[in-house]
Amino acid sequence: MTRRARIETTFSDGETARQVARSLEPDNTTEMQTHVDGVCVITEVERETTGGLHATVDDYVVNLQVAAQLSAQDGAPSTTDTNHE
């Protein structure tokens, strides 16, 4: 049975969303797909085990936070705090 997670992160504008998605791309594994929809970066992860899914999502969220902070002009996080499963 495959485990899945969908992570949607909203940014202030589409250019920031595209910049963050490009920053995350090198760290994506074959089990991950990331795309931009307007101002949202959407990443879907599939793993065979719950532990593997947890580890992958945990790593992704850390990378996402760094990419979002680096893309913000003032260094403050530029994401809204929403969680979708």
C-alpha cells in the first residue's frame, strides 16, 4: 500500500512561488512531484512506508522553509500557514 502526502504552500505572488519551486527541484526524489499553480507550490509525495513518507515530508518542509526565507526580500518567511492533506 502506497502512502501519499500533498503539501500546498501559498506565496504572495506567482514569481515567488516559481522561484521557491525551482529552489526545491534539486532535492526532489523520484517519489516527489512539485508544480506551481498560480501563487501555490504543490508537492505530492508517495512512499511505500509511513516512516519513509514521514522522513521525506520532514526533509521537504525544512527545505521549503529555507527556500521561502531566502526568497523573501526582508528575510521573513513569505508563506501562509495552511495545511492540506
